[in-house]
Amino acid sequence: MKHSVEEITLKNGAKGLLVDVPGASVMATRIQFRAGMMYAKKKDVYEIPHLVEHLAFGANAKYRDEQAFEAEFTKNGAYHNAWTSDISVCYETECADFEWERIMELQRVSICEPRFNEDELKSEKANVRSELTGYMNDYYRLLWPRVQQAVGEDILDLPERLKTISNIELKDIREHYRRTHTAKNMMFIIVGRLKGRKHKIMKMLEEWDLKEGRKFEIPLTDLHSSEAVSIRRKDASNITFGFSLVTPRHLEPSEVFAMSCLNHILNGTTNSKIFGAARKRGLVYGMGSSVASNAHNSYWDFDGEVNVENAEALFELIQTELMKTLNGEIMDMDFLAAKSYALGRFQMGAQTVGQIADYYAEGYFTNEAVERYDNMPNLIKSIDKFRMIELAREFAGSGVKGFAAVSSVEKAVINGLEARLNF
């Protein structure tokens, strides 16, 4: 969908993007605060941001409880959701164009005028406990926090998070909300048919009753490597693994695209060098790799599931193909095919207002970067194979690596697999 992007700063200090999509029949909003787990006042109440997010759609100045608010919000088919991460608490809406003002007003009420109360806190503590307990059976959710801890990130894993829920009181919820949900700490993305509406949208947002506050910085952590983490589960029938290679700097968008092309070559399809070759040999049903970058660090992540009897062969393959990459052994035909694939995905990637909002949110909320979508073909075409190889070498040579696995095997087996990743 063709669109234009404008970055604005409001009089109250809030900052965001207005994305005009001519003729759009839907409007999408993303309202983010740097209010995630990193900003909990103490580790023993670590889960506060998650509870604030859950309570945001509860009682407020106009509606007595979540059910009354939900009935009004969704009566014409509108959608809302929220999520919490280490850094962010983000509130999302999508609605038909004809009711965008009504939905934005309801979003204002839920964010600016919540009425936190004991009954809803009790219910949401139980709901969050149930949510996290369910995640304990998702081995990827279980292992990735342990990978983060292994490289020195100051976070809690799932069992530790569960223990903090009972410590949280209503006063903690209110304190976290007041401290983090402020105008200067707010960022937003609004996507839809905005022509002729810009000034009205700005006026509505400037009238949100939020304290001025301050913009929170993303904490800088001194990262390092550590030994492999083995999470023993007696019922685990295979080995679910994840490992991260970290370089202590922010990647530019062109560098992220270069690494994405490399991930496609290695794990993108059943024709890829690691995943494809492993599938052909019957070693693994699924595995993949990705890249992510924030203000201070960038992560090259791999994960997958492998039967115990195939694990050594799979990791030998991973080691072999990564060493080939580091040695510059990437065929031009594979590199060009990856760029062609990326161009095709670009054409498919902004078919809805929601997709456009999510695209800009990924870079903007974390890095305040605005890489216009229509510039992607130029970025993709400009990717240089030798720069891609240099980036892989940077990740592998940084000295920061974390590895974790969930399985029923002895830790010595996990240590042996991790040892394959010493490049």
C-alpha cells in the first residue's frame, strides 16, 4: 500500500509517526511507553509492567470494569491488544475508518484514566500467573531468557518471574504507571487515511492528560560469554536449543538487511545451507535464525528442535556451514537468490494498514529509526556480499555468546553441542 511518513513531536513532548495511506478503510495505532520489565523499581516486583498492561483495559473513568469497556470498544468490530517486553509496554488498536475518533477517545480513556482496583488486580494476577505457567510448556519461551542471562542481560527467567507476582500490591501498580506513563516517555504510530486529519489527531493527542515526565533511556549492559545452560525436563523427548552471537553495537538498517539475506541463505527455505540440508538428511524438522538490533547491542540468534540421536550431526552441519560463511565461501548465485527473495517479500510486506504499523514500530520504538518502506528496494539492491561476510565475522568474533537447551539429557551432552560453536 502506497503511503507517506511524517515524524512529529507534540507540544507535550510525545513523539511519533503519522503514516498517511490514501484511501485506507482501516486506521491502526500503536502507543508505546518505555515501561517494560527493565524499568520495574525492584526485581522482586519484576512483573509489574505486565500487570499494568493487563489492567489498562479494565476499569477507567468512564467504564466500571473490563467487560463494559470491551463491549463499547468492540461494538463495531474494532480490535485492541497490548504487549509487554523488557523495554516496552505497547497498546495497539485497529478499527474501521468511520469510527477512528471514537476509538482514539476510548484509547485515551484507557491509557490516561485507568482506575486500578483490588478486585481487578487480584483477577489479573491470577491471569498473568496462568499465562506464564502456560509458557513454561513452551520450550522456546523457557530457554531464551536463559540465553539472555547467559550473555549478562539483567532480566529474570520464567520461574523467577512467576515468584514475583505475589509480591505486587496496588501501590506498586500505581507507582509504576505514574512514573512511566508520561508524555515525554510516549511514542506513537498512527496509520490510515490521514489527509486533512493531521491537526485534529495532534490536538487530540496533546490533550491526553499525562504528566510531562521524562524519556527513559535503554540501559547499557556489559555483556559477556558464559558456559552452556542446560534446562532439564524429564518429559522432553528431544533437544530444543537456542544460541545467540552478540556484537556490542547498533546495526544500521542496511546491515540488518545484509544479515537477513545471510539468514535466508543459511536457514530460509528447504533449499538453505543449514536448515535445508538438515531437512534433506532427516536431521531436523524445523530450525531458523534471525537478527535483531537495539540502541546498544545486536543479536544473531539461532534456534530449533532436534532428536537426541541427530543432535551431534546437526551441530556438525551448523559448525561446517558457519565456518564456510566466515571463510567467505558463499556462492554468488545463492547471494543473488537471497536478494531476489528479499525483494519479493518486500512487495508482499505492506498489504494492510496493520502490517505497515508493525513495520515502522519495529525500528522506531527501539531505536527511533525511520527507514521508509519504499526505500527497501534500494537497501536490498545495495547489499554487498563481502560486507555481509564481514558482519558475520564481527558477530562470531565478538566474544559474546549464549547457549541454552531444554532436554532430558545430561549436561555433558549439551556442553558438547555448544563446543561445536567455537569459531
